[in-house]
Amino acid sequence: MKYYNLAIMALLSFFLVSCSSDDDGTDHSAELTGSGEVSITFDNGFAGNDLVLGSENAANANGETLTVTRFSYIVSNFRLLNKSGETYVFPKDESYFIISQETDTEDVELPEIPAGEYTTVVFGIGVDQEKYLQGAEGQGDFVTLAEENNMMWSWQAGYKFLNFEGNFTSETVTDPTDFKIHMGSHGSSLDNYKEVTLQLPSNILVSDGMNPNIHLKIDAGKILVGATNSIELSEKAVIMVDAEKSPQIAVNITEMFSVDHVHNANGH
């Protein structure tokens, strides 16, 4: 029994050390060398539940019940802030990705991140004006990827930063009615590109052989019902080029991201 108890205590001690916070004041910088890959998982949901395409969700604060059939968005321009306040900027030409519930694409992989202890991730939603104004030739393969994923109107009209579709009912709209929300920038006069800054609950450690994962939770319900902007599909079910509602949706989208947890060592 004595040896059994000692074994349990040793195992418990190992577990507690392994699961301790990376933000415990320990300086890991001397131990971190080379580079590693940071992966970011975009775990799409709706009002705290899993998002299942084609399935009815609970009614939102506007009294509207949505069945989502398409949910895709562009994320870009990733940056990581380390413990010393320095910023690593992921190469811009490689920093444009599409997250799609339709194709089950939920991970972004950022290779060759310099070794370090990182506290914050920053990224854009959509394609910034600097990139778009490089012309079609300056987009590389991303134009083709966007076209294949229904994330472009046309080159002249630009990218869809968000493609959110389905049907809904409400107290006043009792028959299932299609909705479409395609949000993007339209020239330089209506720039809906936004950025999101997320503090990590515990620091991630990047080094040779250490490839951490940041697991984000996304609440698609906030596209319509945000902290300051509320969009009622009963009033307008198709929103594309809209000088009033598109910027409101762009703001709402920044609120749908939160960090659920991080995995150090080798991700996921």
C-alpha cells in the first residue's frame, strides 16, 4: 500500500507540473531555440452550440430562428506578440486564408515562427486595401482559392470577407425565407476590413519541436446580434453592398472570436 500511495503521489505531481500555466512568471526564453509552427483552429459555433449546417438553431435576441447552410470567412495578416512586447509579422503574401464550415476547413498553419513565448495573436478579417490594390497579379493563388470557395463577386467588385447564408423564420416571417449576407469592401469608399486582437489565456511556447495550437471559439450568432449593432433579417434578408448595414456587420464579426484554450508542445 505504501508503494502504491507513493506511485499515485508521483503521478499526481507530474500531472500538476505538466498542466501548470505557462504564464506563471517562469522565463522560458533561454530554453527556446530555432523555430516552430503555430496552428490556429477556428471552431465555428452558434450561440454556444456547435454549428451544424442545415440544422435549426435556437432563436436569437431578435426572435429569429436561423438555419445556416453556408458559413465562410477570410482571415489574414497574422501577427504574434511575445512576452517582451515584440511583434512577429507572418509573411504578408502567405497570410490569407479561408475558413469554411462547408468544406470543413478550420485550421490555419503558420510555419517557421521564431522561437519565443507569445502572449497575443492579431489577425484581420478580409483582405486589406494594400493587398487588393496590388491588382489581380499581386494576389497569387488566393484569387483562385476565393473563387472556388464562393468568396468573390468578381475581381472588379472584390472579395467577400464573409459568406453567410441559410433561411430563417420569425414572428412576422412564418415561412422559411432565404437570407444572404455577403460582406466585403467596395472600392476605397467602403472599407470593411477589420482586425481582431486576442490575449491568450496562457502563453504559447514556440521552439524546435514545439508547435503549439491556439483553439478559438467562433459564435456566428453575433454576426446579426452584436454588442452595439443588431441586424434584423425580417427587415432585410439580403445584405451585400449596403453602406449602412455592411459596416455594422463588419464590426459585429470582430466580436465573434474568443480564445477557448491553447495547447503547447505539439498542438491540438
